[in-house]
Amino acid sequence: MRQHPALTPLVFLLLAVIWTWPAILAPGLVGRMPDAAGTAWFLWASPRLLLNLHDGLTGWPAGVTYGRPDSYLLLLVGPLLSWVGPARAHAWIAVFGLAASAWGAEAFARTLGARAPWSGLAGLAFAFTGLASSALLEGYVYHLVNPWLPLLALSWFRATRPKGTVGQGLAAALFFVLCLLTTAWMALAAMPLVVGFLAAALLRQGRALDWRPVGPPPAVALPAFFYLACLRVGRRAGSARPWATRPLDQLRFGPAIAFPECAPEGP
């Protein structure tokens, strides 16, 4: 891994294939819970939901508008994998998501100073967990696609350093948005990380005049813009809870505290 960094993602991919075997072959729908079928159905329906979140085949002839999908990532990935079928797409998302998550954690460990092969332990500990097994068995494969959280930590760590740049701040913002697109629960998990890193940077620098927060402003502005856009999508598509489209209701307790239109109904 030290001599050939490009082999690192391949090693994680091989481990993901072994860990989820025989999911890569997609002999059937991966998962033991009814939600697995629901996730596969959403992948199958995503091409016709992509433009306006409306499905004319559900509740025909009126149809149903899915204003709050569990994962916008599935909405985007589903059409790209429509050629392989929903069951295989469901399995491949799990396999490649695990590999990508482990790779992201390994990259963050290297940023903090860990060296290969020990940095690979971070990838193993982050991706191949009992919680990941539960998500796979229950059918929530989009929870396994989480390279965004360690990559957010990597970019945000750099952005909040004394020599942080706008580019690093924008990268952190992009990965935060990708967390939100994947599932609102992931974005909620990212919020303490963002606040903690920023607080640590401020405490470390104190009132030193050489600290210039060139990275944090864009990292805050981009998710704020995306949040407002998300509210607008919810208004247009129609929400199961009309109060969720009112910005002041973000103060309500629960997963919808910051992202009412993006928060999923289930896990």
C-alpha cells in the first residue's frame, strides 16, 4: 500500500466483495427485511421520479409525489444503473459503497499522519462494522455509501487550519452536501464534526492575528444555499407534512431540525 497507493481502493474493493459475498453476483435481493424491497423499488422507479418526484404508476390514476425520498443519492444513481436491474444495482451500491467508505477513511487517516499499512486500519474500522451489516440486512444500502463523512473531515480539517484555503472550504461544503443527498442522518452526524473542528481551530489559534477564516465561509454558504433549494423542491413536489416547508419549523426537535424536506421517514 505504501509503494502502490493506487492498490489501496482495490484492496478495499476485494474486502468488500468478500465481506458481502455473494452480493456482487446479485443472485437475489440482498437483505432480510421488507425495506430492502422498498429500496430496490425506488431504484427501479427513479428514472421516472427524477424530474419531478412524481410517480404516475403508484396510486394510479392520480399518482403519488414522493416529496421526501429517503435518499436523493438513490434518485441520482438509480437511472445510471437502470441497465443492470434494481436487485443488482442494490447489491452493487452496497459493495462499492463499502469500498469507497473505507478508502475515504484511510485517506483521512493519512492526512492526520498515519502511514500505510496502518492507515488501512482506519478504513477497516470505519466501513466494515456491525452497523454496516445491519444496514445491509435491512436494505438501507445507501447508508453504506459514506466516503463523504471522512472526506468532509479531511477537507474541513485543512480548511480550518491557519493556511486554510477557499478551495478546501468549498470541498468541505461539497462533501457536506453529498452527506445530505445520501441521507439526512449522515448530515446530522456530520454537524458535530463540523462544529467540533471549527471550535478546536478557534481555541488553538485564540486571537492570533495570523488566523484568516478563508475556508469556513464558503463551507457554510454552500450548504445553506442547498438547504434553501431543498425547501423549494419540497414545496413544489408537495410534502407529507405541510409544516415542514416553513423555514421557522426547522426549530422542531428531531431529524428534521435542520433539513425538514430532506429528512427520511425511516432509518
